[in-house]
Amino acid sequence: MTPTLAQYEATQTKQKINEVQKGIGKLMKAAKTDPKVKEEADAMLKQKTDLEKEHKAFVESAAEKQVALSAKLNTIGNIVHDSVKVSNNEVCELL
């Protein structure tokens, strides 16, 4: 999984968390009149905590993969134009 894909998964999980949070809010308002709805809200709270753990794992994974990608990219040298002379010293350089 690439860092970008891991970030995408984290964003998708965050959207799911927001949807669940909105549902919890609606259920809590309804729970004031009907106590049975509170049990359903509690189940959604558990689902939200599970999604938050999953989101945290995706964020950490994305960060690790970004570090690994950056380390690999740093090993690649510069690409220079064909007209640039290749030498190991500065003797043949013209000013």
C-alpha cells in the first residue's frame, strides 16, 4: 500500500466516523424520550471507537510509508542534461 493510498483509507475512515457521530447525536436526542434508543447509541459509540482505532492505524501506516518513500527517493541522484560534461574534478570547467 502506498502512502497516498493509506492516506485515502484514513480519510475514508474519518468520513465513516463523522457519519456514525451524526447518527449518535440523533439517537441521543431521541434517547431523551425513549430509553431503548440509548442502547442503540451505545452500540454506535463502540463502532465509533473501533473506527477511530482503525483510522489511527491508517494514519500511522501512511506516515511510516511516507518516511520509507522519502528515504528511497533520497537515494536517486540528480538527472542532468546531456550537454553537461561528466568529470571527477573541476579542472575542465570553464568560467
